Amino acid sequence: MIGVDIGTSSTKVIAYSDKGKVLTIARRSYPLLQPHAGYAEQDPETLYTAVTESITEVCQQIQGHAVIEGFSFSSAMHGFLALDRENKPLTRIITWADTRSSGEAEELGRHPGAKKLYERTGVPMHPMTPLTKICWLQHNMPRVASNTAMYSGIKEYILFRLLGEHIIDHSLASATGLFDIHSLEWYKPALEIAGITEKQLPNIVSTTYALYDLDPVWRKEWGIKDHTPFYTGASDGCLANLGTGAVETGDLAVTVGTSGAVRMAAAIALPDKLSRTFNYVLTPSLYIAGGPINNGGIILKWFTENFLNRSFNSAADFDAFLVEAAKAPPGSAGLICLPYFMGERAPVWNAGLKGIFYGVQIHHRREHMMRAIVEGISFSLLQIAEILAESQGPYTRIFASGGFVHSPTWMQWLADIFNRTVYITQTEDASAIGAAMLGWMALGRINNLSQTKEWIEFQQTYQPVPASHNLYKQSFEKYKLLSEREAAHKLTD
């Protein structure tokens, strides 16, 4: 099964056997385009090339060694682009990190039906959502909006190019702010707010829906047989839970790559009373609740490139950063970092917030700032975990994925901060693995997603150190007070 994960900074493609083994992997990186303040876009043609080249590489590597039974897809959430009547892009892909619709999000937050909108769609009001982005487009680019025949997403556009159908799976539809996660239909009140109709949105399908009519050029290039299924798959967040084995009650999935997230699986959608977390559909009987953060590895990259004057491009760069940060003591000698350098989603949901170093003193050096950044990101994740525990119940284990798993130092700090055992699985490509697992279930090779836990191999576990946890606990309480104060004051200027 070929698992394809179309991410924010790169596309990863794996060949995954029905014994739970990664046979080979290919990766293509691409830039996040930020031509103006608040903009965060991707070029659709660049992503299409990255996907097709990565698939070609994997298919060539396994040719003669394995039979390709199918393909299954994952992608980052919240991205969208407008297409004209000939299916040509009228915009770039506007990603989750784009904040130009902040005004529309704030206005929707004050809407009389805001709470019901959250409960039905499962998504807090924030400029990350296609709902707010479409509202912005209507207000600021009316000519583009009037010429838009289809609002597509990242994966949806790629699948259309490859297979000729406009479809969106339940999981990615859940992330739009336009979808009723209970009835599994487009939510008409949300469409009315956006000023669009169902005809301008892809057809909704399950995460195991299959397409077969691949462009003959690619069928020949990839050397695959006729009628090979291409499963729609799901969102990268939901599939990261599956790929790390966090699909049972009490399992907490924590991911940090460019951004980050904390997620728990549940049999039913349980909204947060203060609208601080999301609820996304993976299958009709399995929901993923959680919260995303904007500020993950991208903040380490920012600090490395601008203050250390060296590149930050590979997974090993995570560990190099942590090696230097570890020169500072736990708690960073009283220095607290609110890592809101790109605004923030969960748990504060304020795109206008700014990053802050609090408590800076003359004895602080760059290693203190570096450690404070890592601790701040980790504290933000712990905040979300505490909120999830209120609505979903307690968690007992942490399953980590993303680029940060390459740093043993960060993994130990995470265990100490959360006071839970942290489990590391095969690779950081949990979403690509989760996509492949979902594909095997769709093909009928396994009966349910719980069986995939048998394929999970833990490379490493990290046990919390009580003495370290007590030190972090003091810093975390201070962090929470600062975070809540900033969110309440909405210091956006």
C-alpha cells in the first residue's frame, strides 16, 4: 500500500507492507510562500509535482520486489484554493497558517449562532478555516469569488488532477467549518454565511472511498495494474493518531513538525464547553478530538536561521537545537516563552497574539532563550492536553510523532513535563503510515483500525523523572497565568 502525505513543508510517500513494514520512502520539500504579512500560501503546481515525483520514486524503488495493491492519501488540513469553470486555479493554496481572514473570524465569533456553529462543525472560529477564508475572499476579491466554480483543498486538487473527480473525505471536510460532523453533510447555515452553494464544494465521501480512473500517463509511469484503487484517505492529524497507534481511550497523540497538535480518539464527538478544541471524523464510529498549535518547529527554524546564522532543514537539526538548549537548566532559569510568533490556534484561538519572552534578566544567554522556546511549545501542548482531559477523560500514555522525535532530549523533556511515558514508533512519518493502514482496511486486509496496533513497533520509550516534573510544574503554572492573561487582553498591537 502506497501512503501519500501532502504536508505543509514537504510531501512524504511510503510503501507499506501488509505486515506493517515500511519498505521505502521518498520525500520532496517545498517553500511556504509569504508575500505579505499574514499570507501563507503554496503553489498548487509545485505540490502536484512533489506528489507525482515522490510516488514515481517509490514505485521505481519497489518495482520487482512488491506488488502495489493500492494508494491512500493524507494531507494538511484547512488549505483551500479557488478554481474556475475550467478547473484552473484562481488563487494559490491558502494554508492553515494564513491569517488574513482574522477580521472575519472575530466577526463570526460574535455571531449569534457561533456556539451552535462550533457544535455542529466541530471547529473553533479561527482564520485557519476555509469558512473564514471564503468570507475574506468574498469581501476582498469579489471578482475571484464570482468566478469561482469550485472551492477545492490541497488533497482534493491533487486527486482531481490524477483521477478527474472533485471529492472530499469526511475527515478533511470536518476541518473546513462548513461540514456537519453529526449528519455528515455540508452544513447549510455555514454555507449561507460563506455565500456559497453545495455545487461549489467537492462531493463528500468516506475516508475509504476508492477511485480507479487514473490518468493513463501516470499508470504507465508508475507501472501499476488496471483498477488499482486510490483511496481518499483522511487528514494528516487524524492519520497521525492511527499511524502511532493512538486509537484507544486514554491514548494521547502529540505531534510537532512545522506546527504541532495534541489529539485523542473518541467514539462520539464531545465538544468543549468553551469551544477550545476540535472534533474531526476519521470513520463514522471514530472521532479525533484535539487542538493544533501554529508554533512548533518553525520557531526553532526562525531562531536558528536568524540568531545562530545556520540552516535548519533536516530532522537532525531538531536535535542540534536541543543539544545547545540543554546547557540551560530546567525552567530556563526563570525565563518563560509564550511561543505565539505566528499568532495561535489552540487553546487561545487568537491569530493576532505575538510571541513573548517574559522575565528576561542580565544573566540569561541564548541557551536560556532556546530552552524557553522548547519549554513554551511543550507547555502549550500540555495546556491542550489538560483541556482534552476535561471533555474526553484522562490520558495515560503519550504517542509522539513528527520531526521532534529525532531529539531524545526533547522526548525526555516531554515525558517530564507531561509526567507520562512517551512512546516513539517506527518513524516520524506517522500520517503517511496512517494513510497506508487505512488503505489496508479499505481493501479488506484488516477488519478494523484497532488491528493496526499489532503493526506498531516502539523504537524507544521515555519515562518521566519526578524531580524534573516538579521543576517544570512550577514553570507551567506561571506559563498558564501569562497565557491566559495575554488571551484575555488580546494584545494584538
